[in-house]
Amino acid sequence: MQAQSALSKSAKTSQKPELVVLNWQTASNTVLNGKGAWFNEGRPTQLVIQSDFSNGQWRRPKNFAFTNWKINGSIRILGAGSSASNAVKQSSFSLGHTERMQAAAPTGITLAGLKIKADGKIPLIVGPGATNITLRDSKIAGRSQSVAIYLDAESANNVIQNNTFSLKADRELIAVDGAKGNLIAGNNFKRLPWGGVYVYRNCGERGVVRHQEPINNQIRDNTFNLNTLKSYWEKNPKNGRQFEYRYGVWLGSRQGARPPGYCGADKGFSFGSSIDNRDFADDNIVSGNRRLGSNRGYLLKLDEDLGLGGYNKFVKDDGRNNLVAENRALDSKGWRSEEPLLTPQDRKARFRLQPEGLPAGGGRNQQSPLEAFERGAHRPARLFAPA
């Protein structure tokens, strides 16, 4: 704990969490195993695993495992900065932004066996450009005034696997915002009143141009408790918003539907979200997920009371060429399929690629999700897996 104290900077007031920063020197090629103890002696803490810039180059944490800790607070994994930083904003104004962010950000970071008690802040932010970050076998509880996990723009190949989410959040649980090639699998979403996993690309936020599209993500074999998902007509007490669709999984949840002037904040450039506000949540896989409770959402309270009408609130696909198949209900009798199982021939017919007429920014020469599905390439590689 003496090493932790040396890295800690106490907050000026008791209401603010203490800041603990791990850099490339303290968080590279090593394992920090808490063996079940409280990190920072249980005090409210924000742990930041962050790159340093010195002598004209970024030095980033890599191949680091933070395991078996209880943490009262939140975790940030940052390279050039958060999406609100000037460094990220200025970089986004020219091509090559994704590559610059990924070269600067931490990579190969494993968070495992954690018990995170959120203190109102987002429990985990995987910042711009971070790659091969894994959160597995962990429990996320407490309270967030936003989401539970935020995979920020230009990040890629991250793994969220075998975790239990029971926290009270004021938004969807996992936001995949311009993040690519991520695996979200085997998780138990016990409470998701305002949504489960949403995949989109933000537009205009803080004037930052988003370059990367949220493609090639896999959302597989998770359990969603739809009994807790609010219906269209119910009001969110945090933000007052009402008459909004809520889903377990939503591919393309934004599509530029933001307040006036929001999406225009990044205008003036000939690429990315500056020229097209759509999400491009394409070429993703949503399969093998289970639901508890009905998949029926209702537009009006009267409809819900009478069991009339409604919409499917399990999976919503507003992207292109996504593979959405074999998502099922789970009851006391076990698996029950939402639809007949698809043969390989059925899948090829139903989810075939349509290269012609792709929207701006959609012409990609990459392996389709169907090809990956058929070949068994279900997850991105991990750079680091501690013993």
C-alpha cells in the first residue's frame, strides 16, 4: 500500500474521490493482484491508467493486469486524453486520427476479478484509442449518473466478458461510441431500465470529429433481464426524457438524433462525423443472447395494461449487414428460441453482403460478420492474459 500512497493525490474535499495514477512505469509488464482487498484502503478513488508524453513521444502502459481488487469509485484508461481534451480534439481535425490515438493509448490491459462500487461517475471509461482492454469476471454495482461502461471513439478490440451488472444507471449500461471490433460476451445484465448495449457513433460532441465506425463488434451469449427495461411511455427521472424506445441491444441508436446544433459542432472537415451524422453501426454480430421476461415493449400505459400492440424491445437493428440471429428467451424450462435456428445456407441468404449502394463512409474491404461467424472467429485476440 506504500506504493499506492506514493501514486495518490488526495482530493481537496472529502466529497471528491482520490486520484491514483498508474503510468507506463508502474503499469507495464506486471500484475497488481489485490487478493480480495480494498484498493486504496477503500477510500473513494478514481484509478487512472494513463500514457505520458515526453521528449516528443507517447509512453503508454501495456501488458498490465489489475486483478482481484474491490474499488470504491471508478477506473479510466486514457492515452492522449479524454474525448473532452484539446489534444484529442485537435488531432481529430486531420486524417490519421484513429492511428494516432491508438498509438498513444494503453494497450493489453486486463481488469479481472474486480468488485466495483460506482460512486455516481461512470465505473469504467475506455478512452480514445485504447486497444485490447479486457474487463472480465467482475461485478459492477453502486450508482452511475450515466452508463456503466463507455467504449470511446477510436478504441478497438476490447473485451467485456463474464461480468455481472447490478448498478443503478441513468442511461444504457454499455455505450459503444465509434469503437470497433469489441467483444461483449457472457455478461449478466441484471438491471437495465434505460437500455442494455447501444452501438453508435456520436456526432459533434465537443467539436470532436469521430473517424472510426462502430463495426465488427460482437454481442454474444449475454443475459438481459428485460423485466427491468422501461417501456416507451415511462419517464426517466434523471433527465426527464419520456417517449423513448428502450432496447436490450440497439445497433445504430443515435443516427444524428440530437438537439439542434449538437451534430454541427464538428462541421468543416471532409471526413468522419463531420460529413455524415449517421452511426454506421454495420457488420456487427448479435447472437446467442438470452432474455428474462417478455420482449414486448409498449408505447402507452393503456397498451401495457391491456396487453395490446407493442414492439420488440430485445434487439433493434438500425444498421446494415449485421448478423442478428439465434437470440433466445430463457425460462424455467430452459432455452426457447425466438425464431427457428438458421442453417448455414439460411444465414448466407439472409445476411449476405450488399456492397452496392453503401452510404458515405461505408465502403470497407474487411471480413464480413458472416464470414467470421462461419469460420468461428468469434472474438478478438488478447495481447495479455495473466496466469
